[in-house]
Amino acid sequence: MDDDEKLSRSELGTKAYWESHYERERANLADSGDTGVDWFAENIGDTLVAWLCEELALENVKDMIDLGCGNGAFLFEVERRSPWERLVGVDYCDDAIALAKAVAEENGSQRVTFRVANLEDDVGSFSIVHDKGTFDAYMLGTGTIGDYRAAVLRALRPGGYLVITSCNSTVSELVDYFRGSDLAVLAHIPYPTIAFGGHTGATVATVAFQHNQPTAH
Ligand SMILES: C[S@@+](CC[C@H](N)C(=O)[O-])C[C@H]1O[C@@H](n2cnc3c(N)ncnc32)[C@H](O)[C@@H]1O
């Protein structure tokens, strides 16, 4: 895929869509204590968090950033299942971050912090860059694969890991998007597949990549 190539546009690629989504979720939290959606949870259960925190056995991990963290649900699970010292969630929606901070306070989270940022901003550097569903939204808006790759590489320490989960791309498409960059494929999750209309495939794909300069990170 060319650097400036993009997928088709959709409402889910607009900030306005996510702002109204999180405004509703904040109102739901206030009304009923509902903390909101953990995207793809119905498809992947706790497979992803167990794979990331336990099975992959990633080395020298100090910290992780979750790009487009939404309500922070995934980071709270990572906090529960990993010893990693610093877990940071960023999202470009103020209401998503306000919601995540409110849930963190309720949970008594000690190692998770949240702030408003666009994934294209300079967000610091981390041992793990995690993305679940944000690449999908980004590519449905004005984002390009080249800009996304540049953002991830800026946020990764040398030797660090990108773990990305998509419902719009297959494993081989995700691998293609990063081919020729400084990221090498480490592993992917073999989620159960479904057959439909003569085609077989998984509804969600997760791939882990490692930055190919394995110095201290
Ligand atoms: C499908 S939701 C996934 C939320 C969360 N990662 C999860 O798995 O529950 C996509 C998220 O990406 C955020 N987002 C989209 N584009 C972004 C960007 N350029 N920078 C930061 N966040 C973004 C949206 O606000 C939304 O929270």
C-alpha cells in the first residue's frame, strides 16, 4: 500500500462522531454507572489481553501507550494483568478522557493515566504502542497509512512493540501496511474464523510487530 493511500471514508472517521458517542457515554455513566463499550470485546473476550500480558512474554517492557483509548477499559485490564509501571491512554476526544479518568478514580487505578492527544501528536516514547480499533477509525477519516506509521514509530522506543487490532483489515493486510518499515512481524492471534458466502475469515485481526533495533528500551 502506498504511503498516502487510504481506505474509504465513513462517519466513524470523524471526530464529531466520537465526540457525540462519548458525550452519550458520559451521560450514561452519570445516569446508570454504565462505563461504556470495550470495542470488539464480544468477538475476542479476554484473548487479546491475556496474549499481550502473558503469552507473548515481551521483554524489557516498562510502559505502554494506548492510542485512542476511549473509556480506558482495555488499560484497566492491562493494569490488572501486567506488572508494567506506566500505562498511558490518549484519545482526541475530551469526553473520552473525562470518562476514562472518572472510571480510573472509581477503580482506584494507580498506574494508568489519561490525556487528550491526537495520535499524530508527539505523545512521548513507550515500550509498547497498543491500538484497538483506532487505526480503523483513523483510516476511515483523513488519515493515511504513511502518517499512521510515522506516528507509531515516533511513539516507540527502539526494540519496542506495536500491537494492533482491527476489524477492517485482515492479518495479511495489517502485515502489508507495515512492510518495508522498521517494524517486523512478531506474531498474530489466530482468532476463530467464520465461513460466509464461500469465504472464510476472522472478524477481528491482531498482529504484534517489533521495532527492529533491539537495544535497551
Ligand atoms: C473504535 S474506538 C476504540 C476505543 C478503544 N481503543 C477500545 O478498544 O475500546 C476508536 C477510538 O479512536 C479514537 N480516535 C480516532 N482517531 C483518533 C486520533 N487521530 N487520535 C486519537 N484518538 C483517535 C476515537 O475517539 C475512539 O475513542
